[in-house]
Amino acid sequence: MENEKHDLMRTIQIKFPRLSKGQKLIAEYILKHYDKAAFMTASKLGISVGVSESTVVRFANELGFSGYPKLQKALQELIKNKLTTVQRIELSNAFISEEDSLKGVLKADMENIRVTLEKINQNTFNEVINSIFAAKRIYIIGLRSSTALSEFLGFYLNLILDNVHVINYGISDIFEQIINISSDDLLIGIGFPRYAARTIEALSFAKSRSTKVVAITDSLLSPLATEADYTLIAQSNMASFVDSLVAPLSVINALIVAVGLKEKHKISKTFSDLENIWEEYRVYSYKNMEDK
């Protein structure tokens, strides 16, 4: 990562003397504020430095990119795992106004789902489903902000299957919870920038035991993907201190539904039994139903 950053910044420095006056302004801004520039459109970057949008596009071409989106993507790849929470808050203030926060966030999440639909591989998805049913035991790990995703996946898979274990922080260490993992098992790792180091270590440990590994992450360049046999891509871009987990959750929903469709008769009985238990032990409020 540091080498890639150095190479891009070095390219800008080398080409700097030959750039036009307007392009030099862009170069100086990126060298100083590349973390912010990565989330700016060509138009917004131009406004920020006082040049036209076409000048920004020509600057990207001068660096060897086919267009500004390619340069923007290169910058995002450099910084997405490096942004601190404080930097994310600054980005939120710069790109999502208080008045437009609702529409801005919803539109960003819609875009994440759209891109995920384009990127995700159906054959890989099918292989993951097959691996779930072939596994003796299924372990799920997602830490930090991904804990919500791993708990959600574990909750529903536990209603369908009887061999699911969610790994989390508690009395025992992560490795103590997977000490008996083997080649007959499956580990599903969930992680998005900033990637939790312990999740990556758990995937690496599972690989050392010849366990089949599935990663649900944002890119094939993700450190989780490098440890995985199968990778399901879900975009999580958000210029905010809050991680966008809408697209990852949608992919997880699809996994749960696909597994459930293969076990229709079993889950029908399970939920029938659960309805009786829920009613007997007042798990849910039945007040409105009684009023009727």
C-alpha cells in the first residue's frame, strides 16, 4: 500500500514541471489533500482549486489515466483503509451537508447496491452455498463494525442449520473459539475498511488448517480476499465516519434466502415451532392482535 502511494505521488512530482499552470494547482492540492480529493468529482475538485472540469480531466490523462474516474479510483484504493475516524468526520462535513444528509446517504447506499450487483459473481455465490451445505461446522467471524453483519448471518443460519458458530470477543480469545477448526469446516469472514486485524489473522489461521474460507468484503484486493477460497464482493464506499453496510447486508440476505430455499421443509417446521414458543413465552407483543 505504501509503495503504491509513493509511486502515484512520485509520478505527480516527476511530471509537475511539465504541467500547465492549472494542472499544477491540481497536483499541489492532491499532494497535500489526497484523502479529500479521492472523494471529489472532477467538477468539485476543479472548483476547489479554481480550474475547469476539463483541466482536471486533462490532468488525469497527463498522469497516464484514461479518465478522471480512474485517477479517483486509484486515490480511493490508496486511502480507504488508512482514513482515521477524525478524517472521515472531516469528509462528512465536506461532502454531506446537514440538510442533505438523508438524501445523500440513501443515494450513496443505492449506488453501493447497484455496483455490488454488477460486481458480484453468481458462480462464486453458488459455490459458497454449496460449501455451506458441505461443511461439517460453519464458523462466522466479523469484528468491529462488521459484528452486526456476522451476528445477523449467524442468527438466521442458526435457525436453518444446526452447525453454525459465531466467533466474537468474549471471555475466550478468537483463536480459542476456532482451535478445533479443520479441513471439514467452513469459515466465513466479513470485513470492510478499516479491516479488523484479528479477522484477517483468523482467516489465515483457518487456511493453515486447510479449512475452506469465504470472504465477504469490498474488493479482491482486500486482505480478507487474499486468504479466501471464495470472495463475495459488496461495495461499502461512504464518505462518512459511518461504514456503509447496506450492500454487504443485502448480499448476506441473499445468502440466507438461498440457504433457506434449499431447506424449505425444515425451516417451515422450525418457524412453526417458534411461533408457538414466541406466543407461549410472550416474546413479541400481541396487544394489537388481542384488541382486534
